[in-house]
Amino acid sequence: MTFPVRVVLDGDDLTIRTAHIREWLNNRGLDPGAFQYRLAGDRVELRIDLITLKDAANFAEAFGGIVLGIRPTAATVHAVINGRSGAA
């Protein structure tokens, strides 16, 4: 099972934002299962699948994205990020 994260990047700084995303993943030793993108006007929508909910929540928080398929309550997301969840 993976946890998909959706992040929207503006066209103006696409190269820089993509490099920051790759650096963030590399610094944490994360290799996303799928790295998909879709062009939507002057922006790019990324979908990145991560193995754990904790990694997905941290990634979504770092880049202003959302974890797809879960209810994004503040208590749930902060519990996962701070390691107080049963999620791996």
C-alpha cells in the first residue's frame, strides 16, 4: 500500500521547486513508488506515492500538498507527523 500526495507547482518556478522536491526526498532516503505529473494551464500537478503515511504527511506539509484518500483533520496529520499514530 502506498499513500499518494498531490502537490501543485506554479509554472514560474517549476525547475527550482522540482529540484527542492528531489532534494527533500533524497535527504530522507525516500524513493517514491510513482512520480506522475499533469500539465494544467500554467501549473503542474504532481502525484507522488510514498510508502508510509508519516512520510506522505511530512511531504504534503513541506510542499503545500495533500495526502489523497485520508481525511485531512489537523489532529490526524499532526499525530502522524509527530509519530503518535499506529501508521508505519
